[in-house]
Amino acid sequence: MTVLDFVKSKAKFHSDMTYNLPKKSFIMDPCQCTVAGIYIIMHNFNILKVGKAEGKYGLQGRLSSYTHDLTKRVNDKSVQLFERVMMGPLKDKTLQVYTYQVPAQKIMIEGYELQSHYARSLEYILSKQAMDEGHFMLLSGQH
């Protein structure tokens, strides 16, 4: 299965997404999902980024970080990448964000109940596959 087929058949459309130059961030609908998972940012069915969300607030926490005012983070490589791409090849473009939930699994080790996350592994596999399939991955720091 290609990554694009994965997105079309398995992931859920979350929101359109546009760049907010004054805040050096993005405008999109708020995400209510607090489950861990991955998110995929696309434009015209070209994958620009596959990201992971494993923090305390899952997808909600990660996607909300894209909408905060990022002007004070001048030396942040991600903020610089967003501005360079969104004011260059993707200027005035509307992107699409998709999500796929990857809930933590509970496992027992030596009598201890642990939570095991798999979003990081899925994000790594899909990012590499997307690059191998020729997607632009312009918003990915791995590009």
C-alpha cells in the first residue's frame, strides 16, 4: 500500500491549514483528539510531512503547537522551515491535515504495567516510504 493509499483509506481528514505569516504559524481547526497518533500534511495529494504525536495530549497537543504564535522562536529550525516553504513554493496555498490514531498499548513486564507507544515507529516508516515514493516532504525536517 502506498502512503497516499494509506491516507485515503485509513486516515481521517482533520482540517484545511493555511500559513499565518504575522505569527509564523498555521491556522487550522482545533483538534479534540487526545489519543497518540500520526498526522499527515498534504497539498494536492502530495505529502509534505508525516509527524507523530505521543505527548500527554496526543494529536490535540501536537496540532495545537502549529497554531501558537511562534514569532519569539526565531532560531527554531522548524519555524524557519515553515516560513521558507510557506512563503516560497507553497505561498498562498491551502494544505490539508489528516490524522490517524495510534493508541498506546499496555504491556506487562516483570509485573509492571507499562505503556508502549507505536506512533513514532509508524511515523518513521511512513516518512521514509513517502520520500521513497517521490513525495516532496517540504515541511519535514528530515528532507
